[in-house]
Amino acid sequence: MNVSIVSRGEIKLVGIKVVGRRSELSHRVPLAWLELLSRVDGLPGVVDRDLFHGCVPGSDHEQPGDDPVYRYWVTTEVRDLDAVTDGLQTLTIPARDYAMTPVQGTADAINAAYGRLAAWLQAQGRRSEPAAYVLERYDQRRQPVTPPYERFDYELLTPLAS
């Protein structure tokens, strides 16, 4: 099934929070990525200038309806949250275990990855933790975070309930 369990220590992130209906995020999120990328060189303590995280509260994925409101963070990891640049917000992700699967291919690969994780969770008798953040880990050496999005190549990490 190409799903593995990974443990991550605490992650300190700096970025931009985007709020909107799912149908709006395809326009709003790329604009936020462009803004963050234009500012990343001025951020002190960036861990890796090619790695970025998209973060969504797990509970956002459990909302009813066809076009619910999502909170999506475009972020980069930093060593310290003390020197945050104006207009950017901080987000600390506590240490935890995740179920991780790759997202590789066309846009269809995104829904397939979520389906793969759901099937794996059920088969393993595990649950995701809705109070924690789902992470998308982008490595710019494999896939840019900015459009055009012709091919996807990133990791999807779903927080596991204890």
C-alpha cells in the first residue's frame, strides 16, 4: 500500500494562514506560496530553503458538505520562533507519529493518496487524530510549491491517534 509510519519531533513553522472554501483554495493557496517564497530569504534560521509544509487541521477534512471552509497554512521550518517577520505567523507542531504516503502523478494522485491512507488506517485498526495537523511535505528539488502544477511529488502525513 506504500504507507509507512514516521515519527517527527517538534516542528517550528513560519508562514501564512489561508482560510477559504475548498473551491477557493486552488486560487488562494498558490498566491500565499508566492508571497512566502518572496520572503523566505529574509527569514532567520530557516532549516532548509527547499523544504516547505502545507498544514491543515485534521478536523477540516471531516467537515460535511461539498465545499467546506478549510484552514491551510503555507510554511517553512525554522530553528527558532523568536524573530518572526511582520505579516507571517507561527505554528508549532508537537512531536508525534504519522502515517505517510507519497503523492506522485497528476491531480488524481491527491485523492488516491488520501484514499490509500484511509484504507491503510482501517486495515491496521488505527485512527487519525482530528485535533492534529495533516502535513504536506514539499521538497522544491522534486516539485515546486508554485504553479503550474503539472505533476505532483510530495509526501502526505496524517497524524495518528495514540
